[in-house]
Amino acid sequence: MLKKPASIDVWWHAIAALPPSRENHAYHALRRVWGDHTISGPRSFYKIGTEDNLTPALFQNWAVFPDSMWVAPFLSLLGCDIGHVKRVRWAYACEEELDERRRRYHGRNFVTPDIILHFEDEKGLGLVAFEVKKPGGVPDNKDVVKLESYCNLPSTRRIGRRYGCFLVSETKKDLAQKIGDSTFPVITWEEMGKKQVAAVRELALPSIICDLLQRWIIREFSRNEIWISEYEAPPDPMGSNYGLEEAYRQIDRMALPDSVRLFLKGSEAVEAVWSNLIPDPPMPWLRTEPNMTIIQAKKWQSTPARRVCRWSFDWDVSQERVWG
């Protein structure tokens, strides 16, 4: 069994599906989690295996796909009424202030959906809110109330089709379904991983690249003891070891979509960390990204910053504060 590192020091040591730049939407969706100085200790993004670590690390794999072809097959697990998806956007830790309609159910004036996924198909806009439990975790009745609120927030109420669901491990699916009482469906980590692997098969890429992507996805889940295949050994490094600039240069020479290229680089870097190595940054701008100590000291993320509606198609980088 692979011995996982207890923690990481910088965010890109945990994310395989890397964003291309600091101006990219995905960068700010991820920064909401890794840049939150108010979450530390056993819940921290920087502690391997926590919900705040696993949720973006594994869900962000969907960014490897250059288009939205994966959305409908994935959400078919919920029985959602979805056609041909034209665009999709998602965000993590989507904190939002409650209005009077929902505040009395929570004992505080805000809630924080773990993930909100926003899509558009030929029928219009739709939305899925996720309440996530790390493997082994079980939702309770309070989580049902949370999902009800996620689907009835001031920002989400304007979307016609709104769905809520739990994301749990396979071993806890039956319990989660009982808690949800048919109101909210359940997706398992294992089902999501298998859907990611299946979506790779639909990519118009050489079979050798598809095989490599599938193996990295399987590896990423198995590192966290989520078994979507009996195979768990990592692909061979493209350099003399994992996470080296020589490997990144080889990947850059391949005729691949940018999202695939970034995922292959990020996978090498994450594997290096799990091999107790310090990876070279897959892109130059990552060299100056703040580490956990700096984030805790600087406290850059304000309450208004935590409440930027990053799942919305109306999001723009001008809404984000420049750090440093």
C-alpha cells in the first residue's frame, strides 16, 4: 500500500488538472479552497485525504476534457433531465448569505455548498449542488437541510432546473440513500471515477494517450483508497523520475489539447509528491505561488471573496482580488 504524505505545502502538489494561468476561472475556483486561511488543522486542504483536499483534487479531473461531452453521462447518475450540454462551469466552497426564507433552518446567516455545477443545454440553464463526504463519511439529516437550502439560495432560485445530491463512498451509498429518502440522489466516488475513465474513451485522441489518461485517473483515486479498477500502479515517468522539467518538455512536444497536456504534467507532479520528491513546477508561474504558511500569515481571503459566485457564467476575473 502506498504511504500517503501527511500534508502538502503548496496547492499544485495536490491538483493534477492544473489551470493554465492565474487569469483562468479554474484557478480562482480552486483558490477559494486552497486559499482559505480559516480552514486549518484536520480539515485543511493541505492535509491529504480531507474533504477539502479530495473534493477539488478528484472533481477537478473533469477539466481534462476539452468540451462538455462528459456532463450528461455523468449526471445521468442522478436521473437528471439533460440534453446536449453547450457549456459547463463549477466551483467549490460556494459560500452564500441566506435570506430570511432559509436562515431559520441553519442557526447562522450563510451556507457553503461543497460544489455547484452549472450547465446549459438546449432546454436552458441547470444546476447541481453537491454535499460531499470523504470516503467513509455519512450524511445526516442536517445535510438534507443543507441540500434543500443549496437549491433555494437567492442565487440558485433563478435557475429553473435545480438538483441536489450527495457524493459519498460506495460503502456508504445505502445509508446515504436512506438519509436522502429519495429526495436527493447519491453519487459515489467510485461511480464518478469510472465515469471519468469512461469519458476518456470518447476523446478523439490516440489510444496510447487515452490509456495514459485512464491510468492516471485510476491512480489518483487509488492513492486515496477509492478503487475504480484493480490496477493501481502509476504510469512510468516521462523523464528519469516523476515531476521533472524533462518530462514536461516531452509532454509539450505532443500534439494534445491544452487541458490534456496540463493534466499529464500535473499528474507527474502529484506522483512526485507521493513519492517523497519535490517536483519541478509544471509551468513557470507556479514557482511564485504562495505556500500554506504564507496564506495563513497573510489572510488574503476576505468574507466577500468567499462569496463571489464563481459557478455562474457571469463570473469574471475582475471580481477577484489580486494577492501579494
